[in-house]
Amino acid sequence: MGLFGKSFEEKVNEAVAQVAAKGLGARNLSAKIAGKVVTLTGECPGLEAKTKIMEAFNALVETENTINLIKVPAPAAAPAAAPVKVEASPAPAAGKVYEVVAGDTLSGIAKKFYGKASLYMKIFEANRDILDNPDKIKVGQKLRIPD
């Protein structure tokens, strides 16, 4: 004990002992001191426990900075998923399907669905698999209209 009470190192060591005894799941809890900066190390069962350990320590001793290097086990790997069957034809993109009628243009369709004729390229890009040119659409074509 120093002339004016406990030293910083003694306060830190007491705080570590008290936190370890609180039953928060801390294992091998220890502190490294560099000036008024404390680095906590050890292990705990999860992030919630890690947070509670840090809060409990900070309530017991005042530091310039407390660095929390307490390890949490990595989550268990998820079991391998069953293989996914891929179909030959692509599923339509999210959105609506519109059937082209006589007199339609992509800009006219864009104006109808989006309120702006200038968004015709959005429809063209969503239908690249059936369209080669945005100026050449055919009556009866079913176009995907993305949201």
C-alpha cells in the first residue's frame, strides 16, 4: 500500500479478482498495465459476458483506457447445406411481367411503370436475355419490369 492508499496496480488487481468472482463466466482473467492503460485478457462464453465483464471492471477502477482483449469462442460452423438444383431457364427477376402490344416502345412502357420514359434502359437491362436492341421489341414478348 502506498502512502496515499492503494497503488493503481493494486486497484486493478483487486478489480480483476472481484470481476472474476462475480460469476460472469470469465476464465483466466488478467490485466496488463501500461501507465494508466489496462488491457484485459482471458476467455468468456460470449459477447454479452464480455461486455458485462468490461462494465464491471470499469465500475471498480478508473483508467485512462481499458482495452478488452478477452477472447470469445468462435461460433460453431453451420452444417453444410443440401445441394441446390439449378434449373435450365432463369427465374424472372423480381418485379412485374408486361406483354408487349402493338405500338409499344420501351420508353412508353417505362413511362407507364416508372413515370419517366428515360428509365427505358432499366427494362432493357432486365431483359437482355431476350432483347438485343432497345429499339426492337416485338408484340407478344413478355418483358420483366424490375421494381
